[in-house]
Amino acid sequence: MAGLLLGPLLRYADGSSATVWVETSRPCTAGVRCPDGAGGTAHTFQVAGHHYALIPVTGLTPGTSPSYEVVLDGTRVWPPPDHRFPPPVIRTRADGDPLRVVLGSCRWAAPPADGHDPAGPDALDSLAARLAAGGERPDVLLLLGDQVYADETSAATRHWLAARRGLADPPGAEVADYEEYTRLYYESWLDPEVRWLLSTVPSCMIFDDHDVVDDWNASAVWLADMRATPWWQERLLSGLMSYWVYQHLGNLSPAELAADPLYTAVLDSPDGTEELRAFAAGADTDPASVRWSYRRDFGRVRLLMVDTRAARVLDEQNRAMLDHGEAEWLHGQALADRESYDHLLVGTSLPWLLPHLIHDVETWDAALCRGERGSRWAGFGERLRRAADLEHWAAFPASFAGLADLIARTGSGPEAPATVCVLSGDVHHAYVAEPSWPAGVPLDSRVLQLTCSPVHNSVPSSIRVGFRFGWSAPARFLGRRLARHGRCARPPVTWRKRGGPWFGNQLMTLTLHGRSARLRLERARPDGSLETVEESALTTP
């Protein structure tokens, strides 16, 4: 008899259809059943000895919230008889409903309830507790990177790794292959509160560096050094393969899945491991041949989730956050049919607008690395880049300016949306920043950088001081001096901090209704609740 190992995860959902992801103990037919007759089935596919299904659910009615159960070969396996949470539901939005978007990033797996948690309360656990008690339901959960930490494993995972292979040889206590990646997902998604939350709130995900390794694709020199190690190739391929299975597939609509040749090949194969491994190898050797970015439409809200890790161009003279094809895709998706949406959300794991000093340091460092001050300074710049994680949008100045230009084009004219919001995580604190363009660039949209992290992690006090200082007037003076030394062009926009920085394990909620937008930031408290630390209107009807 087949058992349910992981899931269910409610991933895609629109007015009439949804997808539910599961991992099972053996090959079987997995199904979803709703009391109103909606549902669907899918046979499992196999990768590296593991069995998965992405179940298409059809027959849903807009504006309803039917409960559902998961069956394997006709036997109900979820929810279990002793489940302490309400039944999971598939909520479908009706036209005109407000959209509640919850976002965050950077989540270490929380230890068992009886264990010490050095990172403090988990904000996703707190959100689940509030929702289970009848609290406000999000329409979608955006997880903006670092869903698992391949390079910073827990004590329990290190113990498991040591029993499996020992830790004397590289990569030591970091994960090395696909099987070890599955351990990270089990540890993270079997957390009871998180498991229930992901079963009843649709989710959109994108990777960041720790899903593979810290500073993934920081530079061409970094990548060459990694490729020279004996463990990197297996780590990267396993990271991309597991991301495709556990995260990427659920980001896609049923129509996109039906048109995906890799998904079709894996479904049609008794064992899709080699097909998926060949795909991951192609993504490594030719990153431009694969697109991890995707678009989701929620009524009159457009979400563009952008890959800012695998799509990079690393040549120092032509550095770009997005390769040409990826940049063209982003432009096309943002500018197409602007009259059809009221809000544009650009999900990028790395913030576009940073504290001013950090932005200037990254731009200066990029100039040094491309040789603006000679070879000795270039070597210093590379060492500094790695030591200080200087690889955000500011470290790719042409891409920073390109995104500024795209936002200005999107946000201008009679078809401009009410808001253009860049949603990011990564930096282990939260803030709101607002850019301004020079005179002569008329903007009709309100543009904001909304940054929120971590969901469950920590940041040293010294880093907190640095982030606060980074917004100050003395920091701006220092940053301008560095920019002059690097002969850096002025950025095409200026920006001001409108809120923050806020620290702690936290989540941000955007409520979008018509052309109005409201923001709320909540921090997890030790008692398991969420406290509001900021709430404001971004636009009014």
C-alpha cells in the first residue's frame, strides 16, 4: 500500500483549477477529491528512487473554498484521522475579490517543538496557527528564495549525513547529492504547522543562493573555483533537479505543464532520473537555454517571478543579472497588455534598491573587478565581493539601470498600473524604499521596493548596525566617495527609505483591491503569535 511521505502542497490555483503536489512511498495513482465533485488524478513519476505526483484538480467553482482529501490508489491518506488542524481547502477567487499576498524568504527548518530554536519563532508556524484559528486567509504565499539551506545544515541533518557517508571529505556537513536534498525538504516541509499551511494556501517559489550554495554565481572566478572542486558538479545538478521537482513544477499552470517537454518526458518514462539529469546538465553548461522565471496572473494583478541566480552573465566586461533572453522575457511580460492589470509585482530574491552605502559599495566593487583601477584593485575587488556577498542588482550596474528603465516604461502613460512593487528577501531584514526618477520622466504608478526576510533565521547585531548605518547621511557621503574612486556613473534613480529597517522573523502582506494597495509587516513573537509592526496604505482607490 502506498503511503504519503510529503505533502500535500497546494501550488497553482485559479478560479476553476488547481494543482496539488505529493511525494509517495511507491508508484501509485494519486488523487484529490472534493465534496462538490471537483478533483483529479495523476500517476506518480519517479526520480532517483522517489515517487511524486502533481495532481491537476478541475471542476472548481469561483469564489468557493471546498475542502479536499488526498487518496492513493483509492485509499484516503490525507488528512489523517487524528489531524489537529482544520481540513485543507482549495480557495478559488472570484472576479473583483481582493488579493492578499504574503511574502518572505530565508527559512531554516525549525527544530521539533520540544527543541531549542536559536533562530527564534518561525513566522510560517505563526501564520499557520493564526489561520487555523480562523484568521485572515492569504490568497497566495510567495517564498522568495532560500527555502532550504544546502550549505548550512541543522544538527539533526549533520547527524543523518554522518551516518550516511561521514563528514571528513568535502563537502563535509553540506548536502552532496539528490538524496541529501530530499532530506532538507523533509526536514523543512514536515514541520506540522508548515505542512498544513502549504496544503491550504497556494504558493509560488523561486530559488536563491542557499538553495544551492552561498553566493551561487557571484562571479566568473567564483564559478571557475567551484568547478575545480570534486563535489561541485554533483551538488549543482542535484540542486537543480530537486528544485525542479519540489519547487518549480508547482509554479506552472496546468496549460504550461501540458506544454513542457521535460515534464512530458519524465511522466512517460518509467524512471525520469536521466531525463532530468540531462536537463540540469544543460542548464549548467548553457544557462540561457532554460527559463526558471515565470508569470502568474491573479485577476488584475500580474506577478513576474524572476530568476536572479542561474540567468546571470558573469563575464566581467559584460556582467548582467539576466541574460539577453531572460531580460527580453521580463520586458515582454511587463509591457504586454498593461491595460489588463492594476498592479505589477516583480518577485526577485535579491533587492533592487539597497541601503545607499551598500549599493555604492557594490557598484564600486563591480568597477574594481572589471579593471577600472587596474589588476591589483581587481584582485582586491574579487576578494571583497566574496567576503561581503556583494552580488545584488547594484553589483550588475547595467542590469540595475535596465530594470529602472523597464519600471519607468511600465509605470508611465494612461495604461500604467497603480503600483509597481519589487518584492525581495535575502538581506535578513525588512524595509520599504521608494525611487524617484529625474525630471522629465513622468511616472503615473507608485513604485516601491518591498523587502522582507527572514522567515526563520537570524542576523548578528553587528550586521543590524551596518544595515541601519547604510541608510544614514554619513553613509551616503562615504558611498559617493567610493563611487568616485571607482569612476562609477550615477544611478539613473534616487531613492528614499519609507519604512524600516525592521528585524526579526517576519512576513509582509500586500492587500490589493482594484487600484488600492495596503501593506502590513508582522513579526513572529515567542508566544507563537504575529505582531503588526507596520501597516500603511500604499495607494487609495
